[in-house]
Amino acid sequence: MLGGLLALLAAATFALNSATARRAVLSGSVMQGIAITVPLGVPAFFLGALLLGQLDVLARMPAMAVLWLSLAGIAHFVWGRFFIYRAQEMIGANLAGTLQQFDLVLSLGLAVIVLGEVLTPLRIFGIALVILGPALAFSGETERSRTAAKGAQVQFSPRHMEGYGYVALSSIGYGLSPIFTALGLRELGPGASMTGGLVAYLAATLAVAVVVVATGSVRHVGETSPMAWRWFGFAGLSVSVSQMLRFAALSLAPVTVVQPIQRLSKLFLFVFSWLMNREHEVFNPRLLLAAVVSLFGAAMLSISTEVFLSMAPWPDWIVRAVRWQWP
């Protein structure tokens, strides 16, 4: 239950990050965003590891843990974040977040194949509902109406094909990262999630530095406007909190639970986008139905089979069905 709650909190803070990052790319570039947001995770996770007494783990960290966590950091914080920022630039954070469902399928498939996790009927049902919720919220929208309330002109017009391509690329990084993270945290053992995140962010920061220098973007990053600095800085801090919660969740709960619950970030994102970026986003009024469906799905993912069966005197056929596992 605690792992599921942490995943839910991670989803909310990740949505806040997406909304602020969307605002930031209106005044700054994606390269500037990566160069600012990724390094901010290092002091955040260092502080978390210090406060939780986990820094000593660095001295005895297995090489395989460093490898897996480094791959997780590069896949998520560099590859995934770069392409999702590009997607947000093309089609907005709402559509980009809604379309980004392939990473969940990839994560869950690899969790079963690589990590030996199992899928139960409750989890499958919960996964389906969590995916369905955001789809209901934004289905049928290809672009926002050309005029806002009282005839005000809307300036944002999505560039769909480019945006969809960037979403697909980001989904590869976001789909692989929880598997790498889980493998790395297994090597570390319990009670080392903040140290694991610190290693992931250090590797990602090094990778970003190499990319910035290799692409000749040092001067471009240095020319970041004050407005972009503020928004990217806030995005970096919020995503650092989200990742701390995510790493803690993955250390307590399986990928097949944590990743689907994080789909709820798409619903939180709708709210934050309306508050912060309503003139630069695509919206659909089906939020209430989507919220109910997705929250019910998250509940199914958070409840264990035994807890569910203890709720009522279920018929034998339901008990047998709920106890089924795959593989």
C-alpha cells in the first residue's frame, strides 16, 4: 500500500513538472531545459540520501548496481526527458502525456519477462482502467478550438506528426528506465533508494555535459533567458521530488504496480495545465469520468489479492479467477 501511495504522489508531482516544463519551452529551448533540469536532481537526491542515512551505501555499491542505475538515469532523465520536451513543444503537454502509453506496455512486458513479476486479474483490470482513463479525458481531440471564451484568439496549433514521433521516442526511454531501476535497486537491497537515484542522476548529468559540449551548445545554454531559467528551475525541482518518490515506490512495490499508477499523472496534468497553460494546450471536458475510471484502476492495483478476497464472501469461481497469475 505504501508503494502505491508513493507512486500516486510521484504522479502528482510529475504532472506539475510537465506543466512547468511546457511553460518553460515557450521561452527556452529543449537543450537548455535538459542542461538545467537534470543536474538539479543531484543535490536533491544527495540531500535525501544524507537525511535517510544512505550515503554510506556509495562506498560498498556493487558494480552491477552502478551499471543498471546509470542506464536508468540516462534512459529516463536524458533520452526520455529530451524527447518528451520536444513533444510538448510540438503538441503540448496534455496530448503528449496522453499519447505516451507505449512506455507502460513496454515496462510491464519487460517486468514479467526480465524481473519475473506476475500479472493477476486485479492488476490487469487496474492497468486497463488506468490506461482507459486518460484516453477518455482527451479522446477525439486533434487540436483545441481556434477561439477561446468570448472570442479570444488561441495561439497554439499542434504539430501532430512531429509530436507523435517524439512521444514514441520518449516512450522507449521511459519504458526501459523502471526495469533498469528495479534491477539496480535489487543489487543494492532495501533501504537504498535515494542512493540509487543519486547514482542515476550523476550518470545522467555526466551524459548531459557530454551532449552539450559535443553539440557545441555551451554558449546556447549560457544564453538561457531569466524567464526560462525560472520555469526550468521549478520544473527541475518538482521532477526531482517526483523521482525521489518514484525510486522509493519502486523499492517497495513491483513495477507492475508502480508504473500503471503513475499513469494518473495525465489526469493531474490536465488540472495543472488548465491553471498554468490553458492558452497553449489541448483540452477535453471528459475529465470527471476519466478521473473516476483511473482512480478506480489505481485502487485495483494497490489492493493485494488477499485483501480483495477478504472484503466479501466471494463465490468459489471468483476466488479461483482472482488467484490466477501470469506467467
